[in-house]
Amino acid sequence: MVATITTTIPSIAYGVPCQKINKKGNATSITLGHYGVKLLAQLHLHQAENSELDKLLRQARKLVDAQKYQLAIKIYQQAARLDPKNAQIYSGIAYLEALQENFQAAAQFYQQAITIDPHNANFQYGLGYAMAKLENYQAAVTAYERASLLDRNNVNTHLGLGAALFRLEKYNEAIIAYQVAIKSSPQNAEAHAAMGLVLLKQELFPKALAALEKAVELSPQDAEIRTKLATALLAAGNTNEGLATLKMASGLGERNADIQFQIGEIYQAQEKTQAALAAYKKAAYANSNFLEPRFAAAEILLEQQDYLQAIIIYRRVIGIAPDNAVAHYKMGLALKGRKREREALRAFETALKLFEEQDDFEGKEKVKTAIAELEN
């Protein structure tokens, strides 16, 4: 059981996407992502002496406030042509690209800003964030390390560095990064939680539990942190306490699709199938476009031979993602289970066509086998 639970740590630790925007004065910050750290950018740029440049910057700022990010980027690009040595403009463009999850473009613009001003910690941090989102973790580590040298007091830099090192399986180095984060911000619940997960990965259960319990103490209403503590308790063999903590996390994150999905995964690892199914359904209800919990729920229903309910879910999945070959294949299996052979055959044929378009050999072979069995 320990191995089953601990292998899920990366997705549980860093798999909760969120998008919260906070504005204070001229600064705009956004929490965006899988690493539990904030992407920061100064979008209210320095007052321009050039009247035309000033006009462009004001116009771009209004577009940002209206969340018309692509239009704002175009205006900032015009401003960059007027003032090509203004690193803040490139940083602003990078920030807006990251906000739209265009991380490759964000990385390129942060690099342009860094070329002009290599000693700006925020630019290095932004580059690290973009590289982490692109799963180029070694590049992320390099950028975060530079950012930490330039600004040792930014806890988010140390959290980002620790997360990237975690992904590279450099756990001892990640622990050091999280230790620095905790020293920099002792009341930061996220830093303690992240530390707990690295220790859990190393199966240092007492230390992991202590770190996660401290995180819960600092942020008792955080469903994600309680989910992490539940993971640690279950991995340590404290089944009853772990499940009780998981139940509490479920209540706190009732409307959070990602939390409910993670809870479902943990219940499934515990072979508590009905509890997992309930959590997956809650996740799907909380976010109708979130496909993973629907797939997971339908898979359980297929195994239970509840073909009708599985068909209903796969229809919803196909309605959201009509080109999903796996969904059509699974729909065929469910229809076959209901002895609706003609409909099953159509579903299999659609799946086969899509797998062929995707050049998915394994998928094609599975469907061909299913068709042959159906025709026999």
C-alpha cells in the first residue's frame, strides 16, 4: 500500500490548477498552476517620457484590466518597437502569455527581458515558472537558482525551485530549497506541505507527517493540504485516521473538481471503489468540462458491468471531446455489454478511424480485436 500511495504524490502535490488574480496598487499577481507558486509581474510600467509610448502603455493597461490580453500584447509589442531596450515591456508581454498558458512564448519574452536586464529577480523567476510549465525542469532549476541569488527573500522562488527539483527526483536538494522557504516564511503552509511530500516520497513518515500537520495547523480550511496529509497517513499505514482526514478534505473541497478527483484517486488506491466513484462524480459535477473524473467513473462502472450508466457518461465525454478515440472505444465496450451490437460496431468504427488518424498502433489493434469479437 505504501508504494501505491507514494507513487501518486507528484500529481497530488502539484496537480491542482488554479487561477486567482489579486491586485494591489500597481502590481498584479496571479496564482496559475501546478506548482503552488505565484507568477508575478509589474504590468503598470514606468512613466514613459515619449508621449506616443506613454499613450500605448496606457492603452495596453486598460486592455489588461478588461482582460483583453491578446489585444494588450499587440499594443505592448508596438511599445517595444518604440522602446526596444525596455525590459519591463517584454516582461509584461511574457506575463500575459503565461496568463493564457502560452508558456513557450512567455519563456521567449522573459529571455528577451533578461537579455536586457539579467539582474532582475522577477524576470528570472518568471522564466523558471514558464520552463517548469513546459516540463523543462532543469532549465527551471537554473532560472529559479538565479532568481534566488538575486532575491533570497522571495518564498515563491524557493517553492518553485523545490518543485522543479522534486520533478527531477533530486529529493535531497528539494528538501534544502523547502528548508530555505520555511526559514524565509515560517508561517507559509504551502512550504511545510511541500516539505512533507518530499519527506513522504523518501518514506520518512514521522517527519513527513509532522510537516503536513504543521501545514494543516497553519491553513486548517485548505482542502488540498488536508488531502496531502491524508495521503501521508495512508502511506504510513494509519488507515482510519487517513480516511477520516480524507473525508474532512472532501467536505472542505466539495466544489473543487481537482480536489475531488484526487480524493477519488486515493480511494481507488485504497480499493474503496464506491467512495472513489462518488468522488469522481462530485468532480465531474463541479467542472462539467473536466474529462478525467468522467473517464475514471465510467471505467469503474464498466468493471461493475453497470453498462447503462457507463454509456451515459461516455456520451457526455464524447459530447465534450468528439475526437477522443478512447471514449468511442469504451463506449463500444459498454454498448456491447448491453447487447446493442450495431451501435457498438459504429462506436468501434469511429474509434478505429480516430486511432488511425492519430497513428496509434496499440489503439488500432485493440479496436480491431473488439470488432472481430463482435462480428463473431
